[in-house]
Amino acid sequence: MSQPRYVLTFSCPDRHGIVAAVTSFLANHCYNIEESSQFEDTSEKRFFMRTEFTAANDSATDIDLLREQFSQLAATDQMQWQLCDLCERPKVVLAVSRWGHCLNTLLHKWKEGTLPVDIVAVVSNHEDMRDLVEWYNLPYHYLPITADTKPQQEAQILEVMENTQADFLVLARYMQILSNELCQKLEGRAINIHHSFLPGFKGAKPYHQAYERGVKLIGATAHFVTSDLDEGPIIEQEVERVSHTNSPEQLVEIGHDIESVVLYRAVRWHAEHRVLLNGNRTVVFRR
């Protein structure tokens, strides 16, 4: 078995010597740094850091004691921090409606081992994706919704998450707007994907609307869910150039491919503790 690998992430008011303080702390407790990234937001005077490390030898401080002792340094520098074991993969619930392109990519990446999460359930307001999900031997929760039953249906989603001890929810083209109450309960724990035409081309058939306008770039945005519709902190985006030769159906196909890869990257980076919130923005320490 490979030795445990840990990751420390934090943000704090910037000051001289923070990197030295953290790296010296880890060295003094017999840990080797194997990957490290840092960023200084000069406009906000705030510092961000992500560090992966492993034990250098048998004298390394026990990880629970290491957390306890690091908390003293963190308190001094007013850090918002986490120290996690990368072997402990986050549990994830996926939500989907009738389009399965993002769902299929996440399930495939999870099955082949390149998405470091444990998918514990799929919830949907339609039955369309049941066969695909059950082919992966995952529980499929059909939770129909109407305007009158929205509070009860969202309570069922939370119940699924609680019963599976899920760490976060991924909206893999789940075509329902979450209530403000659910957004608040899942703050920092829900990721959504949408095409990048917004706030233009709202409603049905956005790619057909883009075709009618002669759009030359199409793309997708993955972001944290907030009560401000489709305006949460952005995690990842991608675009691809198209031309007058592409039909509306081809634009849909290209757009779906982009949506799938963008959501996969966002979920993976979040699972690897590479995404740190910075107000309404994010700091993403990409691999």
C-alpha cells in the first residue's frame, strides 16, 4: 500500500514569511512536501496556499496531533484552513434530468478511476437515466417535482444526501432551479454546469438561438450553486470556436462535449481540494 498523502489548504491575510512558517512546520514534524502552490491576491491583500505532503519517516507526527498543533499557527494568522487525507474520497450525489452527457462522463471517469470521488447515488426528476445509472450498479432515486411539491422534493434530495453521508451535490444538467433555502443549506457543497451564453439565450434551445445569431464561440461554465441563479463562484470554463458551417444540431453536440469536460474538471479539482473560495471568485490550483 502507498503511504497516506495529505493536503493542507488555507487562505489568510497576507504577511511576509507565511510560506516559510508553513513549510518549516511540516519539516519540523517530519513531513515531505510533494506538491505546493500559492497565490497572493494583491487587491485584497489575501494569501492562498495548497500543499500536498507525506511522512518522511516513522518519526512523523500523528496526523490528528498535527492538526491540533497546526491550529495554533492557523489562529495566529487568522487562517481559514483544512487538512485532509487524500485517501478519503468525498462522497457525491449526482442530480440529472433528461440529458445524460454530463452524467455519462462523470460515471465513466469515476468507474475508470480518474475521478477521485465515491458516487453514492443519483437523483432525478425523470426516469430517463435509470438504465444508465443502474448499469453502473448505483441507486437511482426518481423524485418527480411540480411547483406545488418542490419543497417536499428538495427535502427528499437532502434526505438522500444525509442517508448516504454525501459531501456535495453535482447538478449534471439537472434542469430545475434550486430554492433559495436549498442553496443556502448546500452553500459551498453544490456544483452546477451551464452553457456560457448566459445571460443571453435563456430558455429552450439555447444552441439554436446561438445559431440564429451566428455565434462563433460556444462554451460552458461550472460554478458553485448560490441563490443568485447561475452567478455563483466560477470553478472552470472552456470555449470552442465554431463557424457558419455548423448546423444547430452540431452546435448542440459540441456544446454537450464541452459541458461534460468542464463539469468533470470542476468536480475533480474540488474533490482534490484545489478550489478555494475568494469572495465571489475562486482560486483554482490546477494540476
